Amino acid sequence: MLLTLAVSNYRSLLDLKIPLFGLNVITGPNGSGKSNLYKALRLLSETAQGGVVNAIANEGGLNSTFWAGPETLSTDMKNKRVKVQGTVKSKPPRLKLGFIGEDFGYSIELGFPQNSGYAAHNVPSSFTLDPEIKRECIWAGEFYKPSSVLIDRNGPVIKSRQGSSWNVILKNAGGFESLFSCVADPASTPEVFTLKTIINSWRFYDHFRTDSSSPARLPQLGTRTPALHHDGRDLAAALQTIIEIGDVE
């Protein structure tokens, strides 16, 4: 279960940390950021499937996803005495996403490529505007602190903690590849493998079709499943599985 979701510099969300429980209901007026919170969670899920860079590209690229306002909000802005307006940024913009689960926490930072990858070798590229993964971390426990970090990715270098020291497990990770695509091994990096499995178990039903040709309305071969497929194709089987589990308990 997710305990905390953190989003920074994403669309209408400048710096948000929100606690989560078994059931969460997000309410608010139009334009208050409800959809952006959901989209941020979907982006996090793409990290474990190797599609976070492509997902951002589908949203129009980093320029379209970045918070358009100032880097920090003044007291007058917070109290709505003046409008929130964008200013010239003093630091390279970064999109930051993260969450804390029952056992591990994870965070990722994305930004524009800067003299890395093919550009560092003077090889022309057609992907100079692609988001680049700058930093990733996995830590143990409910709170991030340096001493609890288990996996640390800084640029192309990925390290794992070995007691009181660090072991470099990859020196040349691609800027478009999450550590879940590079070092998820159940033997050498069990925390990465475990977290990847957990993220891949997340389900999103925002595109659940109900028309006459939807997968949920077509004949399907039913097998036991405790989690409904995202397109609803195993709806009958999922309901029957839940009923049988309840009868056993």
C-alpha cells in the first residue's frame, strides 16, 4: 500500500506531499489539480515498465509538464493577495516524483539532456529534447535519509549499498532508462526487483470502456485473478475470484 505520494514541478503541482490510506477520495473544483495528481501517479508507474520518457513525450515533452509559475511562492501569493506568475528560473528545471510504500521509498528526477549520451561523443541525435533521468533513489523505511538509501543513481552511475560502503553496479546507464530497466535482479539487487514488481501490480482504470465492443462485454476465457485488468476484460472472473475468496475466509 502507498503511504505517501510526492510531486514537484509538475503542471499545477509545485511541491506536494500527500499522505495516502487504504481508500482515498480526491475532491476539488475544476482546475485544482486532481487530474494532475492522478497523471503523476501514472508517470511513476511507467518507470517500472520502461516508458516514463515516452509517457512525458506523449504529454508534449518536459516544457509542457513543468510548473509554469515561480520557483517559490511568496507570502502574498500564498495568501492570494497577488497573482501567481512565472519568472525567470535560476536553476535548471527538474520534474520530481516519488512515493513511500510499506517497505521501500522511491524517487526520480528528470530534466533536459546536457552533454551526455550521444551528445558527449559528438554523435548527432534526433532526440535532443527527450527527458533525461538525472537521479533515482530507493530507500528503506517511511522516511528518506542518507543512511537509509539502498540504491542511488546519479546520472549514468548506479550504486548499491554494501554495509557501510557503496558498490558501483553500473557506470553507463542510459539517460532514457530507469534503474528498473537496468539493474532489477532478484539476486544482486532484490530491493529493485521487489519494488519493480510492486509498481507493475498497480492498476489504472481511467480508460475503462463500457461500449458494446469493450473487452468487458466480449466473451472471454475466465481464469482466477485477484486484480481486474485495466481494460476490464476479466471482469466476470475477477468478481467470481473475490466471491470464492470470501467464501473460503
